[in-house]
Amino acid sequence: MTGANSFQVSGYGPERAGWTRLFARDSLARRLDWTILLAAIGLSLMGSLLVFSATRNRTELNQGDQYYFLVRHLLNAGIGFALMIGTVWLGHRTLRTAVPILYGVSVFLILLVLTPLGSTINGAHSWIKLPGGFSLQPSEFVKVTIILGMAMLLATRVDAGDKQYPDHRTVVQALGLATVPMLIVMLMPDLGSVMVMVVIVLGVLLASGASNRWVFGLIGTGTIGAIAIWQLGVLDDYQIARFAAFANPELDPAGVGYNTNQARIAIGSGGLTGSGLFHGSQTTGQFVPEQQTDFVFTVAGEELGFVGGGLIILLLGVILWRACRIARETTELYGTIVAAGIVAWFAFQSFENIGMTLGIMPVTGLPLPFVSYGGSSMFAVWVAVGLLQSIRVQRPMSA
């Protein structure tokens, strides 16, 4: 006897049959990378507790509601999770065909930031104010667009079998695609996002198989460009001050160096296991500015100690490890490049954020993926997780 009746005769009801199909070897549930998914959920939940601890007593920020940031952080994570599901449903291959539209929309949005619709937060004019007290940071989504756009250009002829690796003309086109939004973001100025985009470009080129001369050439050009930007005074005063404080932490301990000094005190006081959640003196005393966003890792260091901070780094490392595995196992260059671009993005941004709280990297205003408070960042990283899941789901199953 075959069909659904066979399950009934064998002692299985229709519900059991449905679960059997759901977890069959070629089912969506079995193809998903649950390790990445659970690690990302774990980071988002840890972030909600850290954000709550950092903001529950800050009445000047939470509008008198101690749960204000906690609820919004969980809401952002929930929306991000829904965006991940939508990304998996659409598929990275479908999004490949939509790259011109996505690219045009992202460039349009970052251009809007330079109009009167843009607003300045923490010195960076990189936001668009929305109704209801919400705001949008388009540069977060540009990271996704650059990855998809460069992957589309670099992989088209290779995946079609016309080339073994991207030729010089294709590389120039891909670099041109990335340069336009990067220049606009630099005008805001949002130096931190530009730094991430540069690393993404390098990661994408390395994964594409393009000549190493391009990679070394870009590194050299970037070094010269950074020197020129510094000499020509393109950076704002607050950005120059941040780099100066990084080079000399004792330069202005009560001014520009205050954030990093207080961050190191908070993390250093945590010891092995921390002072306990909601019991950090630096956090409760509100000594560390922007603790729910850029400096959220200081809450983990102080209240959860080396164990809690190490757990965050471990979960981020798990996501990077699984993403590298997805990049290696996919059979199409397009999927490899997209996954590698996400690895470069997450790795550098995590290192920069944690590094600036420890004083080993300059302060650039980059959030910690999945952990820091902020809707735009949360949405973008969950879309990236959706892309990774789509690449894994749509790869051919081995025999």
C-alpha cells in the first residue's frame, strides 16, 4: 500500500507523515544551517539583555520606560528574522536578477541622506528620520548591495563556463559598482562603514579568483588614499580627534579619549565571571556613552566577565566558520563570492567594534553584529544570514 494510507497502516498518522516529510533528507529543514541560525539567535538574545542593562536606568534616553530599548531591540530582531525568512524564500539566485533594482534603490537612499531629509546622530550625518521616532541608516544595506552586485558581475561569465576566472574588464566594472556608493557614504561622512565596504571589496575579489595584482593594487591605492584624505582635511574634526586619541590614549582623557578609557575600565573590572547582570558599576553609573550601541561589548565585559565576552566572540566565530564552509561547499562562484563577502563584513566589523572597546582599534561608530541596538544594522545582518541559508539550501545535495 502506498501514499498517505501506508503511514496509517504502519501505525503513523497524517501528522507523523507531515513531520517525516518536513525532516526528510532533501527537505528545507534539513538543508538549513541550524548552527548559524542558533548562533545568530543566541547573539540577538544576549544583545537584548545587554541593551536592557545599559538603558533601563537612563531616563534621558528611554523616555521614562525602562523596557523601551528592550522591546524595540526584540522587535528589531523579530523583523530581522522575518527578513531572513523572506530572503531564503526568494533565494539568492532570484536576488541576483534583481541586483540592478536593489543597487538603484540603495544609491537613491544614501543620496537622500545628503538632502534635508538626512539627520546627524553622534556626529555622523548618515541617517534618515522616519515617522514614529524611527530612523534608517541606508549605508547598512549598501553593504549587502555591494556584495550582491560585485558577485553578479564577477561570476556571470565564470558560472556560464566562458571563463575560469574574472578578466580585468569585469574586475574594473565590479570596482566601479562598489566605488559609487562608497564615495557617497564618505561624503556623509561615515568612515566606519566605508572601512567595512573596503574590506568587503577585498574579500570579494579574493574569493572571485581575480588576479592578486588587483588585491595588492587596491591595498596600495587605499593606503595612498588614506594619507591623502588625512592631509587634505576631508575628515571632520571629531574623526581626526578619534584617531588622535587612539594613537595616544592619554591625549584627552576627559574629552575625546573619555569613551575608550571608560570602556577599558568597565571591561577590566569584570574579571573572569563579571559583577553579575544588571550589577555593573560602570554600566549602572552611566559612565560609558553609547553603551547600548557602539560600546555594548563593555556591558558584557563588566557584568558577564571574560566568560560572557568570550561567549559572544565564540558565537561570532561559529557564524564565520559555518559561513566559510558554505562558501567552500557551494558549486557556483556567485554563491562563493556572496558568502565570502559576508564573512569579510562580519569578521572586520566584529573585530573593529570589540577592538575599539579594548583600545586596540580607533573608535568608528560601528555596531556589533546581532548584539548592538539598532534596526538598520539588525535588519542587514539577518538578511545576510538569509543569503547564507539560501546558498546552502539551493546547493545540489550529494548522493
